[in-house]
Amino acid sequence: MINGMILNYITFFYFFSFLFYLLLMIADKKIFGKIATIITAAGFLGHTTAIILRWIESYQMGIGRAPLSNMYESLVFFSWTVILLYLLIEWRISNKSIGVFATPIAFLIMAYSSFSNSDIQPLLPALKSNWLIAHVITCFFGYAAFALSFGLSYMYFLRGLNKLNPLSTNSRLSRDKYLDIFVILFIHVVFIILIFILAYDSLIKNIGSDSMGLTKFLSLFALVIYLLLIILTFLIFLFQSIRRTHDLNTQGIILLIPIYNFFILFLLLFEKGLEKNNKYGPPDMYYDDSTTSLLKIVPNHSILEELSYQMVVIGFIMLTLGIITGAVWANSAWGTYWSWDPKETWSLITWFVYAAMLHSRLISGWRGKRLALFSIIGFCCVIFTYLGVNLLLSGLHSYGSS
Amino acid sequence: MNKTQANPIWNFLCSVKLTIFILILLAATSIIGTIIPQGEAGEEFIKNISPALQKIIISFHLYDMYHSAWFQLIIFILALNLIACSMNKIPGTIRLFKKLPSPDREKIFTNIHPDRIIKSRLNKNDTANVLREIISRHYTRIAEKDTENRAYFYGDKGRYSMLGVYLVHFSVLLILVGAIIGSIFGFKGYVNILEGESIDYITPTGVSSHSHIDLGFTVSCDRFSVEFYDNGQPKEYKSDIRFSVDGNTVKQGHLLVNHPLTFMGITFYQNSYGVLSGDEASIIVNQKGHEDPVRMKIIRGKGVPLPESGGEIILEEIRDDFMRMGPAVKIHVKPVNSEGADIWLFKNYEDIRERFSTEFDQFPQFNPSIIEPYTFSLDGIESAYYTGLQVNKDPGIPFIYAGFFIIVIGLIVTFFTSFRHIWIKIDGSGDMISLYIAGTANKNPVGLDRELDQITNQLNLKLNRNNNI
């Protein structure tokens, strides 16, 4: 099972590329960005190779099937699509700041996948269909595009936090800022709940079992550290908001909550000159020249918005194709193209939400925060479609529970 | 148009706000059905909850909400909204589609970026020729207008991009129409066919009465087989199916999961399989004092003579799985000169006997040696495979698939093509000729910018070539 070994290493590739993207954000030295991109690209190549090897291996075992048909394989493929789309974006807009959001998503998915059963199992008769391959590929491309759109929308809100700097505004937070804080907190809470569910799920399945290898242990360890850090940063943030003390760097901490980082102390100690800014100009929402060094390399609002929208377009088309191929497959396997199975219904709900988002932008001309909010809600639906339905509801797509 | 625009109901139906509201409403209400079990499971579910909740669920039809009137009403409003929106906008789109905008616009050149103003070394006429050639290379429709010291050029392409959205909306309607046609003119049913037998009717699903649907032809299952992987997981279910009309075989083929067969508009899907006991069993009879046991076939309801003495054995019941103890048969043994008895014979007698020794000792009907001098044991039940087929007729499928195809085309046209216009003005005389380049697009402003950059560069190269040498 050489592919499994490669994939285990890839997990850590993505982790290290995340660290370098983070260093780039903090130190803004070009070399970190280069290293990060090289590691990510190398990881992606290895990832691709491993998937192909797995495919070949299945033929050698006499099963012969595309590596896309159980939970483990879907997670591996999901992470692959996230990195692929991210690298495409990085190449197109020549901006590496999104990496700090994309690579941890890929890392987390890979870490979680190491807890699922990675054996190459033969396919049940119903799963033997080319439509299945098309269905999985389109769905996961859609999910990955939505994930990136979510990351971009999140950055959009982070940018709005420039105004939070205590030196630039003297007293009260406006309603707008409350919205920013609320959305960011909401995302964190969702993230924390999600990671708790995933960690709990893996813990329950793996503790005490013989299959608890070293890599699995390390992944688990990383997950636990992540959780602790999230809780810690969250508490610090809460403490700050209550006490209204501003001697700690609020932006830095908020930025670091959802992406886990072992550098929070490093950041607090070494990040210089964050608070001497924001004395020029009004804290405009479309204020392009970010003034904190942490957010300096984050693209401006209009680029974030445009990219996020483009990701939603790609995601929406892919989701449509995913639903269609799924329906055609179901029709050839069970004689019903639509059966209101929870997974189907949730994918349709996601489709409705993104359809509403596209209408609101294209026809009603919504822009900015409202749209970013839509993208975040949409991604919550995506996560529920992918994981929530498997963990909480039951239906035809039961592969997720094994 | 004016008349309809004044109508508030029509305006309401046309509005995008309604669209967004309906989409969100559909998304929100659909969640209910993923939490409350639907269909048969839903009917089970509501038996075990508090009466108040039960009342709510029943009155809103939540145990089968996707087929409830209110849910379908929301979908109906969405369809109305789609139709109204399209009807409202199509005339305008057609006008835009047909109309060729005038080349001599001035307003469009205000506030253009300085990079989009270039000088020309050629005279006005030559500049116009170069320009005409480059524009016609990039754009499909071209218009120009000459004034005394100015010349205006216009070009556009991608008009069809405007129609993409109508394709998408039309396809959604097509899918809805397909679903309606399927539910009115189609049916879903199932049928089990024993290996080697034929049927000419099926049982519809979801209908409480025991009705049948006559197919009008005969379906035979000549053979059924299951293949397994090494680990015991099923690999393939295969039925050899033959369709015949009036006794003549018209079509035959292998029916596999994911490979349905269609005959006369009715489609058959491999759905399940099972083993059905027949009317025969074979038993082994041991007789005290005799060395060789006798194997004999018994048939349900028919007396078979006991070996040597008179009397007979009657097979009374056959069970594939008797109280989770495996295959079993009930026989009635009636010797000539003593009282008869019912006996249950098990295939796996030795194992069961060990597991349930106390129970077995209590009941004489489980004792295979109760009739002296015989001891009976069950050798096997004659059984046959049956194949379980899902049988559908859905005349809406072509509409659905056409809708699928069109929606993908429509989305690609809508999002990946754009209607781009370019205006170029040549201004000045003699050596002082300038070109002003401006453009608009209904989508993808970044792409338009890139294209205008490209055109500007090409023009610069051609018009100032001599300059560079």
C-alpha cells in the first residue's frame, strides 16, 4: 500500500506549506512565499501520484476501480481538488495570501482521512458505474470551489476589521463592525464545532484499536493541539472584548483563530508596528491599502469579492453537474432519478442557496458583505451536505458511515 | 407592455426579490423533510411521538412533505416566477439582440484610462483601415461612422451570451414538466420472478390496495446468478431476461444493476433477489436394524409411503428459516398400526440440538426418533432463486434529461461567455491623430480589460511600427 504511505507524508507537506504561508503573512519576506509554493506544489504532485498509484493498485488486486468510492478516497480527492484550485488561483492572481486559508483546509481533510479505513475494497454492484466517477469528481470540485469562496469571504470580513484598531476610532463600534465581529465569531464557532465532531468521531473509532499507527497518532495529536489553541485564542479574544483592553493585537489573534497555528505567541511577541497605523485616511470599507502588516498582502476588497464570486460560479456549475450525474446514476441503478434522500435534498438546498446568491448579485446587484455572508452560509450547507448528513442523518449515501 | 407593467400582481410575479425569497424558502422548508423521516418510515415515526407534535406533522403533511400540496405550491410559484420573469424580459433582450448600437458615442470615452488613448503616425484614412482590419478580426458585428475630422468604429461579439439565462430557466421548467409527466403518466412497481418462470403483470408501489398492472407482454427470467468477491461481498447480480409478446420472444438480454432493460416503454431494474422454497424436500430415513439409510423425496401435501412397512409421510410445511434455526420442514408421519405424529426436521439438527437441548427435550415434535423404529433427518429443501425487479414507466425521463443537458449548456453560456462591445474613436488631423478605445461587457470586466489591452497593443504596434525601427 505504497499510496497510503505517500498520502500520510503529503498530510505533513500541507502542514509545512501552511506554516510557510503563515510566516509569509507575518514576516512578509518573499522567500517564505516561494518555499510555501514549492512545498505545496511538491505535495500536490505527490498527492496526484498517490491517487494514480492507488488506481493502478486496485487493478493489480483484481478489483479495478477508480479511487473515488469510499469515505477515505473522497476525502483524499477533496483535499486534492482544494489544492489544485488554490494553486490555480495563486498562479492567476499572483497572490499567496489565500494559501494561509487553503492549505490548512487541505491538511485538516487529509489528517481526518487518515482515520478512515484506507483499504481498497471491492465495489458493490450499485457502485459500478461511470456515472459514479463523474458524480464524485464534479461534486468534489464544486465543494472545493465553495470552500475557497468561503475562505475568500472570510478574508473579506477580516479586512473590514481594519477599522477595529483602537487608535483610529475613538470609542464606539458601529453596527457594521458588530456585523463583522459577529460573522467572524460565527465562523469560528462553526469551525470549532466541526473540528470537535471530527476529532470526536476519530477518537471514538480509533482509540484502543490496533490500527493506531504513528501517523494517525500524530494527526490526532495535531488535531488536539488545534482544538486547544482554538479554545485558547477564542478565550483571549473574548476576554479582550469584555475588558476592552487593547494592549494585545486584536487583528492578529482573530486572524489566527480558525487556522491553527503554533505561532500565536511568536506573533504576539514579534509582530511589530501593528498599532501605529490607521492614522491616515478614513477607515473606509473599500479602503484598499491595508495598513497592518498582517493584512498587507491580503488582496483588496474588490479582488476578494470578484474571486469569491468566480469560485461560486465554478462551484455552482460543478454542483449542478454533480446533482445531474447523481440523478442519472440513480436512475440507472434504482430507477428513480430523485428520491428526496437526505443527501440529495441537502445538495439541492445548497444549490438553492447559491442560486439565490447568484440572483442577488447578478440581478439585484448585491455586493460586499451581504454577498460574502451568503457565501459563508452556502458553505455551511456544503459542509452539512458532505459530513453532517453522513454523521447525523441516514440515507442512500451510507458510505460515509463506514 | 405598459398595461402589464402597471399590474401589481404581474410586477410581484416578475420580481427577483420573489425569486430569491422562494429559493430561500425552498431551501429552508426542505430541511424539515431531511429531519423527519419520510414515507413509510415517517408513518412509523409519527406513531411514537406526542399527540401535539403528531397533530402538527399530520396537518402539514410533514411525514411526506415533498409531495404535500403546500410544498408543491411553492415550486409552482417558482415556476410562475420563472415564466413571468422571462416573459417580462424577453422583448427587451430581443431588441438588444437585434439592435446595432450607434458608433458615434462620445459619453463612453469620458473618464477612460490614459493607456487607452494612443497616437497614430499614419494619416486618418490609413489609421481607419488598420483599425477596421483589427476590429473585424476580433468582433463579429462592426459599424462605423465618418465625420469631418473624426471617425467612429463599433464592434461587438457574444450576443448569444444574453440568451444563456433563458436556457437555464427554460431547462428548470422542462425538468418540472418532466417530473409532472412522470407522475401522471408513469408508474413504479415491482415484481419477483422465479428462475425459469414468467409473469405478465406487476404490483405498483405506494398503492395500498392489492392492484396489478398488466404489462401486455410476458417477462421471463431464464436464469439468475450472483457472483461474490473473495471476501464474500456481492460482486454482480445477473438475470437473463426474455420479453415475449403472444408467445414469441421479441427481446432478450442480461439485466444487471446499473444496466436496466427497457421494453415497450417500460424499464426493468435489477433490484433484489431471494431464495424461494419450492414444494419438495428430500429427507433421509434411518431404520433401526438397517444399515443403509434411505433418501427419499417428499412433496407437499402428497403422501409418500414409508419404507418397508405401510404408512406414509406427508410434507406439511416448508420453512426457509424456522425461528432463526435455518431450513426446516414439518412432516406428518402416519404408520399403519399406530398413531401418527407431526415432526419438525431441521437441516442443521446437530448444532441446534446442542444449543437448545432443554427446549428440544420438552417438545416431542422436535424429536426425530419419536416414531419407532425410524429416525428422520432433513437433507435439503428444493429451492429456487427469484429475481426482484423494479419496474418503471416514466415518459417524463426524456424531458428531464433534455433539461439536464440544456441547463449545463445554459450555465456555461451564461457564466463563461459575455456580450462585449468596443468603441474606438479616431480624432484629429494631419500628424496629430489619436485613438480612443473604450468598451463595455455584460459580464467579466476583467476579461474585457484584458481584451482591450490586447487590442490597444496590437493597434500601437501597427500604427507606430515605423516609429520603432
